[in-house]
Amino acid sequence: MLPEIRMPQARKYETRAAQQAAYRARQARAQRDLLAQKGLPALPAIPSMPGHARWNAMIAQAHRLLCEAAEEMQRYYDDRSEPWQESPKAEELLANVEQLQEIADQLQAL
């Protein structure tokens, strides 16, 4: 049996520099897509420039998550029986709900 002869493949990029530039562009696009999926604005064009809009969006997202967690925990407490609501675990859960609400209030004040 004869060995298989492979023909050289045509180059996708003219130079290594073009290949690296395409890689950097793909990485930047992936980073922008990731931020967009999270609902965050794009990073500032100049790295030394503060990203106030981005930070505010992140803080707002954290606030929403904390509020949702506190509401879900409160619903869990409300759905339980009265004997369970008087248990130490229920007291601990309510204390955690109160802490989450306090933290959410502090975030909203930022």
C-alpha cells in the first residue's frame, strides 16, 4: 500500500501578523459578547478611564440579585408550616433575609 500524499493547504492568513490580529479581534469580540450577555456596557476605550457606567450597571445587577434572593427566601419561610416557622432554622433564615435586605439597601444608596 502506498503512503497517502497530502497536498499543502492554502494559507488562511498571509502572514503571522495577520493571523495574530485576527485572533486578537476574535478575543475582543468574545469579551464584548460576554459583557452584553451579562447586560453590562462595554469597557471604556481607554484603560485608564474609569468605567462608571459599567460599575453602576454591575452594582444594579448585584442589587437585583440580592433582592430576588431575599424575596425567594421570604417566600420559602412563608410557605412552611407554623411549627417550622417557630424553629431555630426559621429564625436563622429570617436573620439572613434581614441581612440581605440591609445589604441591598446599602447598595442602592451607592
